[in-house]
Amino acid sequence: MSHPIKRHFRWGAPLLLALAVSACGDESPQALGTLEWDRITLPAPAAEKVVRIDVREGQRVAAGARLLQLELSRTQSQLNALQAQARQAGDALAELQAGPRSEAIAQARAQLSATQAQAADARAYYARLQPLGRQKLVAASDVDRARAAAGNAEAQVRAAQAALLELERGTRSERIAQGESALAAAQAQAATQQVNLQKLDVVAPRAGVVDSLPYKLGDQAPVGAPLAVMLVGAAPYARVYVPEPIRANVRIGQGARVYVDGRAQAFAGRVRAIRSDPNFTPYYALTGEDAARLSYLAEVELTARAAADLPAGLPVRVEFDPARSEPVRAEPSQASERRP
């Protein structure tokens, strides 16, 4: 059987401090925690080496300032290849839109004239052999070959006419649409690679302070690894644990006073978030007095301009303003309803 004091220590120091502060009935509802800033992480867009670092940890930077740079060679080569493919697709589309060259049309017309002449010669030869065949002066097989040659020449004339008509009518609209789609796809791929190249210059998305640079010059971070961590926002916020006895009296938007360790004057604040689930033991596992051990994580933003210079990690104590509650209307009892 474990000692009661040991069981209490298992709840953690933050919860014990919060409960100790909230146990004073004469004081305002309060909670303990630490001072934090909103953090944003800049992940590595590609597995490339860090070739340049332009800032140091703790430096304040403006939005758009370059923090560091990754190696560009491979991504630049891929971009050049995609841009060349896009130009090739554009040239192919221009060729389709321009249609056949005049020289090709002239060549088709000349081919048609040649096949027409050959067809006329074949018809004439067949016409000369027909009476000779009827008179048995030539073999029947010679007449048949002449007839086949004449028919073949006529078919070649029709093929040459169709080829010339195709050139004269130009490129089909469907082929032009296909060329346009191919060009759009090639340009989109090149634009995507251009964005990837730009991401190798890691810049600050918002104004803030560089909190951490996990990788040094020459390191190669894997894809998605944090290259830089920034603290952003106009002011920090208090991250506190609200004890269960005062949880019902804490609302989002409620005013609060934040006492920062090392500063005598309190800072004005406002509750911006509070968790619905307890941060420690689930509520359904506790009954009676044990329920008072629950704690709910809350965030109280500091509204004073003087808080903009406070660092993260300082211990804070938050006192919540009294919550407004509506008067409860007493319902008549059953005995009063039966009274005449």
C-alpha cells in the first residue's frame, strides 16, 4: 500500500501548484503556467544541403526576410529540363496552328497530276487491248493485267486527291486542342518546379523572432524536417492549467490579469482558448474529491503592448475576472401548484 503523499506527487508539480493557488477561497480564481509565443515551423522542401545561413537564433526578422538557403543545382537542372519540354510543346502547337506548308501542298498537287497521267495511260492501254482480246490476237491474261493496272491507277488518283484535300483543309481542331493541352501540362510542371526552386530560399512567412535553427551549414536535412522555428505574434500568451473547481467559471473571451515572474505589475489578458477534455486523469475515472484533481489547459493572450518584449518560458499566474452569471429562476414546487 503506497503512502498518500507519494500518490499526490504523481499528479505533477504544475497541477499541485495550480490546486494550491486555487484553494484560497478569499482570492480570485487563478491558475499557474508559463509564458509562450505562437510558433511556426519551416520544413525542408527537399533533401538538399544547407549552403547559406543569413540569420542567428534570437534575431528579429521582417516578413519575407531570407533565413537560409539550400543547394539549388539539382532543382535548377530539373527546372531547365521542364522549361525545354514546355518550349517544345509550344513549338509543336504553333506548327499545328500554322497548318501544312505551301511546299507540301504544291508537292501533293504534283503527285496528283502524276497519278492522273499514269491513270490516263493505263486506261488508254487497256482500251487498245480490249478489241485485240476479243479477236484473240492477244492473250486474255494480258487484257486482265491491263484492266487491273487501269483500276489501280484510278485508285492512286483518288488517294492523291484525298491527300491534297487534307492538306488544303489544314489541321483538325481536335489535334490543335491536344497540342494546347500538352502545352498547358508542360507549363504547369515547369511552374511547379519553379515554386520548388524558390522554396529552397527559406524566407520568413511572418515577422517574428528566430527561435531555433536545428541544422548548421553543410547539413542535409530530410524532407519535412524543421529548418527553422520562429516565434510570431504581437504579444505572448499564458499557457495555464485551470483547476476543476473553477473550470465552470472560466469562459472564452473572459478578462484576466497575468502576473509574470519578475514583473511586479500585472498584464491585462483575455482567455482565447480552453480545452474541453481534462489534461490529466479522465473524468470518468474519478469520483468525489478526486475530481478536484482534474486540470484543463487554457490560453490567455496578453493585450498590453508592454508584453511584446517578454521572453517565452517565464512562470506566470493568471487571475480570472469574475464570470457573469444569469440569475436562476426558482420553479414552483408541486405542493405550491396544488395549493388553492
